Amino acid sequence: MPGLGPIGRAALLLDFDGTLVEIAARPDAVRVPPELPGLLHRLADELSGALAVVSGRPLRDLDHFLPVPIAMAGDHGASLRPDPLAPALDPRLPHAPAAWRARAAELAGRHPGALIEDKEHGFVFHYRQAPDAGPEAQALLASLIAENPEAFTLLEARMAWEVRPRGASKGTAVSALMARPPFEGRVPVFIGDDVTDEEGMEVARRLGGHGLRLQDAFGSPAVLRDWLAQAAAPPGPAGTTP
């Protein structure tokens, strides 16, 4: 693992959209390279299980796109499944009111191309295909959250605004994972591409590890996937790793 120490000592924590895979125009249009699930499986074996995908997507989406038994954190840490063979942990977080979602959907309906992505505890207003809707969506969602600011917060992402319960973030997900086997005692390496990943990066650094911004460290998801493939490769004839 160039510059990060031996691969065997690491705990890899990887964002999904924009990091492992390229950003798509719609959440359901993302393309997963066919070799990626197998690569993650091999890498998890190399790390004795200390590999997790930490995403803003719901766990159901991650299971669909990555059908592989690895630890996962979805909904920006609101859904956590450290053991890939066990049910997700119950975070006991609030759920966004249905009326909020309806108001957001009504706004999206007035802007062709805008869409709502449902999460377990909140939802996302995507305006990548309707950029003029961004300011109006921000104003609407901020006014809704003002009705219950102790329970919810507004999270900015790339061409999206997300209603998220307080107490959940990629930082809380990293903290929870690193406190459990097989992550405990390892060096956390968090890799993400968006502002929503910065909390995870910060916690990884605080725990003595590395928080890497994909654009700076690798440039693109394809380059990261190549790097991960090298890390997952078997030792060379002299017992060295790539």
C-alpha cells in the first residue's frame, strides 16, 4: 500500500458513488464494473475482513450493486452492518416525516430531471439533471428541518441536498466500525470523493490513520480500482506484495 504502510495492517473504508464507481446521472444508472465485487471479496480476505463500504446509499442498494459478503455502512452511517452475515444494527434514529418527503416530491415534479431518493431515515433531492432547482430545494428543505432541528440536519452533496437524522454520519460509521473486530487495532484508511466523506476522513485521521480524497490521491475511480487490484494480488515469488 504505497505511502500507507503494509496492506495487512490496514482497515479499508471505501465510499461507493464517485469513489469505487463513477458518478451517474441518476442513482439507479450507476455502472458497477463486473470485476468489482470479486475484487472486494479478495481484498476483504487479504485484510482478514477489515474492509467496509461506507456510503450514503441505503444498504438495500449496496446489496444490489455489490453482492459480496463484506461489512457495510449505509445512509451515511444511519444503517450499520459490521458483520456481513448478521442483520444490520438498529440505530434508533428518527425517520423524516412523510409530509416532508411529499413537499420535496412536489417541488421535484415542477423541475423535470429532479428526483427524490428515499433513504431509511431521510431522503435526497437530486438536481444534477435540473440544476436550476438546487437553490429552491435548499430553501425548502432548510425550512422543513427548521421544524425539528434537534433531530435532523441538511447535508450538501454533489448536485444534491439530503435530509439526514442527527447522530449519523460517515464519521460515526468509521468510529463504530473501528471499535469492533476485525477493524479494531488496525490503521484506518478512508477514501472518498465528496464533502459528505469529509467526516469519515477526519475520524480516520484522528484514529491515527489516513483520510484520502479520491481526486487528490488517485484522480479517478478507475485508478483506485487498479490500485486495489494490486493490493489484493497474491504475494510475488519473493514473498513481497505489489
